[in-house]
Amino acid sequence: MRDRQAEIRPITALFLDVVGSTDLQAMVGAERLKRTLDRAFAELSDIMTSEGGTIEKYTGDGVFAIFGAPRAHGDDPLRALRAAEASLSWANRNRDGQLQVGIRIGVETGDAVVDVHRTDVEHQQ
């Protein structure tokens, strides 16, 4: 097994969560909420990845994405902010009778330890 190498890199993290998901579930039921969140997360993830973000994980009613790893761009903070703005626009559009989903977004930039081997493997795929 190859030794793991890590380096410190600046990244920008974006966390998005659904407002009031517990109340929504009580209102419409777990099955409808799951369908709604699956659709929402697919569309929101497309927005984030189109700006160069990597979906790190889904956390129940949230999405965590990073910009700057595995691939770094000189404008990763700006990319994250564009993804955040596009996500808010998505949430504000009329969903044609579908369950409306409100979201909150946090964006933070700072240094993180990045697994260099993992980023090399992902670049090759």
C-alpha cells in the first residue's frame, strides 16, 4: 500500500441545509419529503459541481461541498459564492406545484489537510 501524503491547502467549504425539514416531514410525510430532497439534492449538487465543487457528503437534510480539493482553482472562493448564489436562486424559483424547499447556506475559506494520494487518483479518473 502506498504511503499517504498530505498537504495543507486553502479550500472553501460550502454547507447547505434545508430549513424546517422536521416540520416538512410532519406535514407531507417521510416518503414525499425523501423524494423532494432527492430531487433537490440532485439539482443543487449539479449547481455546485458545475462551479468546480466536490460533493464531500450528504448529511440527512444537508449537502457539504468543498472547492479547492481535489482540484484547486485560483478562484475557488468565488466559485463557492457563485454556487451559493445559484442555489439560493434555485430555492426561490417557483417549483410548479412541487414542495417548496427553503435552504440556508454557509461558506468558509481556510486551510485544510488534503490527502494528496486521493487527489492524484481522482485526477486520473
